[in-house]
Amino acid sequence: MQKQLLITIFSAIVLGTATSCRAAEIPAAKIKVGDMMPDFTLPDPGGQMHSLYDLRGHKAVAVIFIATRCPYSNAFTGVMSRLAQEYSAKGVAFVGINANKTEPAAEVAEHARTHGLNFLILKDPEDTVANRLGARVTPEVFLMDSNWVVRYHGALGGSQHPTTDPQQASDEEVRPALDAVLTGQPVAVSETKAFGCTIKR
């Protein structure tokens, strides 16, 4: 009887631990289109802290989860850079977030310089923001209006034809959403399937 009791207790401990581990790997919540994006604070690769709501005053804010080693994310770095350059003049702020635990801050900084990512890049070392938003892959976009309401979530472009070829990478999904938000119009396609490498939690 005592042996059986010990086995039962041991099993409960092991199963409880396993369940906790699995739960930690799953995003705790998911921000949906129409939800208000909560404020968050993350460091840039140099360690300086930045809050999302510090960007108030912009007409829109695009948060893009990126990676240094993902071929899909890297195929879209040119698209990201061009969009940031074009739309920053129209009042849109771009923020890149690297949530991969396998990619250190120094690597993230060098990657941004090498690939011409001319916008704010942040590091999410504990996946706090990635989990809160339910972000799964790189690249993955969350576009908000001036009131922090998520108006678009999904791919930058080319979602029907996943590619690692920069020549085929496009902005066909996010550009119409950007234009709609800037003109105060409803986003016709507010959610698409983001494709790419899974975030390494």
C-alpha cells in the first residue's frame, strides 16, 4: 500500500511538471484583430528600454516579429526596410521584435545593421510580449491604428506562396492594410496566415 502511494505521488509530481513545461511553451494569450494592444517595455540590443506607448502620436504602428537566422524572415528584410522608409514619412512607426532565445542581442544588432533594418529593433528575451500577443512565427505582423487597436494581423506578403527568395518576397498583404488604416477605412482583409520559422522559445 505504501509503495503504491509513493508511486502515485511520484507520478503526480512528474505529470504536473510535464504539464507546466508544456504550458510554458504555449502563448499565454492571443491578441486578436479588434483588441487594444497593451503597452509593453522591452530593451533594444544595446540594453536601452523602450515602451510601445512612447510611440503615441503616430497614425499607425506596425510590430513585426523577426529573426536573424530564419531564411523566411531574412527574405523579407528588404520589404521591411522599404516599407519602413516609405511609410514612416506618412506617420507610421515600425518596431521589430526578436523573441528567439537562440539569437543573442549582439547578433540581433549586427543583423539589423547588415540587413538595413532602419527602424526600432527590440529584444524579447523571456518571450513576454510574444506570449502575450500569441506570436508564433517570423515574420509576423501586428498593425495598430493611432488608438492602439489591432487592425491587421498576419503576413507581410506572399502568404499563398511561402518563399525564401528575396526576389519573390512582397508586401501584398500588409500594404493594403497600412493604406486603409492611414485613410481611416476598414481593412478589407484584416487577418492572413503568417508563415515562416517558429519563434524559438
